[in-house]
Amino acid sequence: MKTCVDLLIENVGRLLPGHEEALMGVSVAVDAGQIQAIGPAEKLAGLFDGSQTLDGTGKLLTAGFVDSHTHLVFGGERSGEFVQRCAGADYEHIASKGGGIRASVRMTRAADLQQLVDSARPRLQRMMESGSTTIEIKSGYGLDLENELKMLRAIRQLSEEFPIEIVATFMGAHEIPDEWRQDRAEYIRIICQQMIPQVAREGLAEFCDVFCERGVFDTQESIQILQAGLENGLKPKIHADELAASGGSLVAAQVGAISADHLMEVTTEGIEALKSAGVVPTLLPGTTFYLRKSGYAPARSLIDAGLEIAIATDRNPGSCTIESMLFIAGLSVMHMGLTPTEAIIAATRGGSHALGRGPLCGTIEAGKRADLILWDVPDEEVLIHEFANQVPRIVCAAGRIVFDSHIASIERSDLTSDQGV
Ligand SMILES: [Zn+2]
């Protein structure tokens, strides 16, 4: 007697990550939101009946992408800055004129909760359709108690609406708001004594993040804020060594951060500190690309030092609008020297570690959540080569098909015939 399961993905050509060594012709049985079994197609065909089946012949099956670093909830938009940058202005110059994060703060404060949710929804939808099944979202464009809470509530509402996992991070320490420029110590006191305790009381965030950088928060301030987070049960993350070697990696190691993100300017000493403290280096090549810089993070040095890296989109209103983790994986291969296999692993298993979800998702293994992407290509080399073009054939989140490219095509062709073309 065969066991009935929700979904049977049959005769897949290649699985990643989890069974890189597997031969052709593997099937995956999914039930109750989890991967139940993986094994030779013939064997599983004798054991399971799928309520729904998918033919994986000649196709690549990867784990769902884990995008561990985004700022995708925000008010307004900043395309004007992009055009200025392309005409030669640099980010620091634009920021000094009131642009950059501070412009998004003004527009986010002006938006109400529903406007924030409504504007973020299509971005999140596209990200899900491009294969991201776990997405971290940070606050940090409110920069006062009321507006930081509004952002986190918007993130919570999105997480209730979407069938994928959303992870919230409090980032009141994204920038010093204009009204506290003359008294930054007081703003840090508000973060530590008002914002963090309130966010924790309402259970609105799992992580606390800080922008440790020259002109933003220095190392001592970063430690103070991340310690306040820890005391309230928020696990530390940090924006580290992005524009300069500011000591962010050392802070990450000192406070036991789960990840240190950006790292374009990380030093050898910083790499050693990350390694000894077990911090996950999270690289965001989309931002380097989007800001038209050439100094990508030293991914090879990090990997060669024995660290498992994550890559993420850093989707935000200004310095990177890329939403596709596949595009980021492509940039990682082109500009950071990753192999296609390493890039897919960094986008899946690496991201799960950067969010403390290694046991839950990020690989294709029995017992893990059934977050899966079926691709219409035979392997990751072909996939990465086509990184700007490929869309998933199927995206499955916790065992549920949330995107099917064939259904999307049918809708488009219906539209065409309605118009009598
Ligand atoms: Zn960021």
C-alpha cells in the first residue's frame, strides 16, 4: 500500500543544496509542509502517491532562496538619486544634501501603515515569484518610536498575508534622524531605553541591527545598542565594514552577532574575528553593482578562511533595487569569484544560517520545510549563465505551490486573445 502525500516531485535531474552527489532521477515527497523523503525515482514511485505531481525530468531543483537582508518596506521612491548617481554624483554627496536614507525617512514618516503595506506588497510578491521563500525585512526608516513601530507592524501584516516566512529586524540605528543630529547620545538612549523594550514587548522583531560606519554609529555606540537588544531578547546583526574598515566585524564578534553584512572593506583581522565567533558573513553584491563601485566584498578570502557565506539582495529604496536572488547569485559569480554551486548554496543554506534557520530551511533534506524551486534548466551552471532571464518553473513554500510559470503564461495569453490580437 502506497502512502499518499501532498506533492511528489518526480525524477529530478539535480538537487541543490543537500544532495549534490545524487545521481540523475531523484524524487522528492512533500507532505504537511515538509520534505518527507528523497530517493531514487523508481523507489519513491513504489512508496508514495502524490495528490499533486510535478515532472522534474531534466530539471534542477533548488531549495527556496533565503534573502537574509532587505529593507523592502519604505515610503516613496528615490529614482531621482539613481539618475544623479549615474550622471556622476556619489552617494555620500547625495546623502549630505538630505538624500539617501534621510529622504526615505521623511517619506516613510509621511506614509500610514496601510500605505506602507500596499507599496511593499508588489515587491514582496515579485520576490516570492523569483524564488525567495524566506525573507528578512528591517525597519529603520522611521527613526522614532511611533514610526519604527509602524514599519514593524507593516512587516507583521505582510507576514500574515504571504505564504512565505518573513523575519523582522528592528533597525532604529540605521541613521541619526535630523532632529537628534545635535544630540546623538540622546537618540541612542531613546533606541536603547524606549524603542528596543517596546519592540520586544510587542514581539515585533527577532533581530536588532545597527549601521556601524564612519559618520553613522561608531563601534562603542554599536555595542551599546546591540547589547540593549540582547538584554531584551533581540539577536544582534550588524552592517559592517561597508564604506570603510570601521571595526564592525570586531563588534560583531564581540557581541556574538549572528551575521555581519556588507564587508566590502573587511580586514584580515576582521575575517579572523568573524571566524572565531561563528558570525555568518553576508555579502550584498547588488549594492556594490548598483552604486557603480568596483570594490566587491572579498568572498574568496572569506570562503578560503573556512567561513560559510550568505548572499542577499539588500533590496532598499536607494542603493539597490534588485529583488531577484538569482540575479544576486549571478553577480556573485561574475564579480566575487564564486562558482555557480557556491553562489546557489550561499543564496539558500548560507542565508538560512544568517537567520538562525539552518535546521528549518535552506537545504533539500528530509525533515526540512518544503521550500523548493523547480527550474527549467539541467543544472546551476546553465541557471547562473542565464541569471538575468530565468524565472522559476515552480516555487513551493512550505509545501504549497505559490508560483507556477505556466499559469502566469496562460493568463497573459488570455489577455492577448481578449484584445483580439
Ligand atoms: Zn542594509
